[in-house]
Amino acid sequence: MSRDDLRIVAGPANRVLADTVARELGGEPDPSAVERFPDGELRPWVRDVHGADVYVVQPTGPGGGDSIVALLLLLDACHRAGASRVTAVVPYFGYARQDRRQHGGQAVGARVIADALATAGAERLVVVDPHTPALEALCEIPVEMVTAVPVLAHGLAGTGDGFVVVAPDLGAVKLAERYAALLDTPVAIVRKHRESGSSVHAKELIGDVADRRPIIVDDMISTGGTIEAAAGVLLDHGAIPEIDVAATHGPLVPSAIRRLHALPIRRLLVTDSVAQHDAFAEVHTIAPLLTDTIRRLHEDKPLDDLLIRT
Ligand code: R5P
């Protein structure tokens, strides 16, 4: 096998996505496996990748811990098997919310995960709409931050007049501006305060939402608390109670579904960066985006139009 050979190694967290990418690149689904011992330990196995340009596709969720360990072990297995280049394709990069310490005694979780990926053998990292662009600066290896916003905006297209794209917190303003540019809508911003991992508080609104249909956009939905808080503010300010929500990542915890069901949500769009099992969300695939990204990296072509423009 030579560097001319492109190989997709499919992690267990989202095999459907990885296998779709492999097929779109003209290959077969990858037989790699991660075995679990009775005590919970994981052990990977990869088919011969010696000399190949390898892309390990594995999000860090759901669940965080096991998905991350499986990713690290697969990277190490490819590295030790003599791959000529190993790229970690991490559609959903968890821990990116911990890009700095908010209080003493905390960790910079994003840095810990990034360092671990590099130590395990990743020479390059591909992520989709990470929580923060600071991820690039936190990583020792090159990071390609591609975006699924055009995919989701395409799903929202045809929304017409009377809509307003809403950033549910200050961190989502640039994201909201990217959606608004594609959908040709104004932008409103909700000011959010996070009290804990499961509790957020939102009160203030910047912009006009009265008698408009809101489209709340975010990088991810986990507990649904951010969307719930933003929806409350929008309704208090006279928005039409038919809300569309779009988020690249949907590592939804079970209580999030109940929470979101209770809101006047018309459509909830997420991608398959994390495997989706609940019929509530409309899932738009990022397989073509990852396929295009991997093909261009393999052929040393620029990614310009696929990257996040900050
Ligand atoms: C935080 O700043 C993120 O951009 C999301 O708004 C947040 O992580 C969503 O989490 P949850 O659904 O638990 O509020």
C-alpha cells in the first residue's frame, strides 16, 4: 500500500457516517473494529494501513469518554501499523466548550483532548463547526475547521420574508451572521448566562423579533437549556410562536427531547456529526462535506470554500 492509497478507518461512534464517506470516496465500508473487554476496556483492530493516507472518522460523542478513548486507540493503531499519514476526522469535537478556565481549579479540556490526539498519532485534525475557533490555536497539529452551515441553511432555505436569525448567546453571533447572510434575514441576539452545565438564564434581547418567525442557530444542542431560554425571551418580545432551530451538533441528552418537545418548535435541524436516533430532529447529512474535505486533503488541494470564515 502507498501514500496514493486513501483509507477511511471507521470508528464505532458513527459507523453509518464513516461508511457513507468511504463509499462516496469509492471504497468499501471499513472492517476496523473496537472490541470491548468485560471490564470495559477497549481494544482496536485496523486492517493493514501500512503506507496509506489514513483518515480516522470518529466523533467524540455521544458519551465523551469511550468515544474519545476509541478514537485515540484507533489513531495509535494506524500510526503503529505504518500509515504514511494519519488524519483525525472528528465531526463533533467535544470538550471544545472548555477552551479556557472560567474559574480556578478547572481544566482546559479542549487542550487536553487536542494534545492527546496528537500524542496518539494524529498529524492533522478535521473538525466541523467547533464550539470555538480557538481550537486551532490550542492544537499543535494543523486543524481544518470546515462548516456545515451551508448544509443546514440549504435545509432552511425558502423560509421567505418575516424571518429573523437568532443567536441564543453572544458566542453564536458570528454563526448567526453566517446563516443570515445565506438566508438574507436580519439577526437578533439573546444574552445568556450559564449557571451550570444544565442551567442557563437569558433575559435580554438585542434586535427586533416582534411579529417575526425566529430561526435560532447554535453550534450544538445538549440539554436544550440554551434553546429553551432563548425561546422564552423571543416569545416575551412578541416573536411568532413557530420557531425553527438549527444546530450542527445534536449530542442530545434524553431530557433535551422532552424539553424541546414542550416548546413551540416547528422544525429542528441537526446534522449527523453525532449519530441521531430520535425522529424529532430533521437530520441533514455532512457525509458529502467530509467526503469533499478528505478528497481534497488527499490530493493536496485547498479547502478554502469549505472552511469557517470567522
Ligand atoms: C454554548 O455556548 C454552546 O454554544 C451551546 O449554546 C450550548 O452548549 C448548548 O448546550 P445546552 O443545549 O445544554 O444548553
